[in-house]
Amino acid sequence: MTDPNRPDQPGTPVPPPSAPGYSAPNAAPAYGQTAPGYGQTAPGYGQPTGTKTNVLAIVSLVASISGFVILPFVGPIVGVICGHISLSQIKKTGEQGRGMALAGLILGYVGIALAIIGTIIFFAVFGALLANTDFTTTY
């Protein structure tokens, strides 16, 4: 009996070599487009180029919003400062993000005003509670 996994045994024919593996052909370009030359990238691929959004405008908006949720005094101040700086940069460079910078400024100023009003109300209520209570100790 012969082993099919060992073709070196006498009396068994050697199987023919297998066909080489070919890859699928590249897709043809769409009608009306020319194929890219050798070594060139195909049109429409890669990162799209667009106008840049000012980073400080984004920071201004995020910091001002965080002032309502996380940091009631620090967030709006950072938002106002970054908003003014970003508006100046946008005017000089022509970047996008003016709307975000303005929204950060408006929310920042509103957050500062609400924090001041909240602090005044807190101390007024706390002072009224301390003034109206009678502390009597019997030692």
C-alpha cells in the first residue's frame, strides 16, 4: 500500500505543480475619468482639505459650557479669555470658528454673571439664617 502524502515511494507518479496564484484585476476607472499614471494616487483619495477651525474657539465653547456643569467660576473665565483671543486670531488668519468663539463668549459672560448672583444669594441666605437663630447654651 502506498501513502499519498509521500510521493517519493517507488511506483507512484509525481503530481504536477499547482498553478500560480493570480490576484484579481484592478477595477477600471469610471466613464469619463482617466486612470492615474504609474506611481500616482487615484483622484478622490486621501484626507480632504478644508478650512481649519480655530482651536481656541472650541476651547472657549467647551470651557463656557463646563462652567454650568463642572466648574462654576473657572470655566466661564477661561471661556471668556479664550473667546477674545480666538476672535483676534480668526480676524488675522481667516480661520473658521467665529460662531463658536462668540457662543463661548456669551455663555462665559452669562456664567460669570450667574456665578456672582448665586454667590450673593448664598451669602445673603446664609447670613439671614445665622442672624435669626438664637444660640443659647446651657453650660
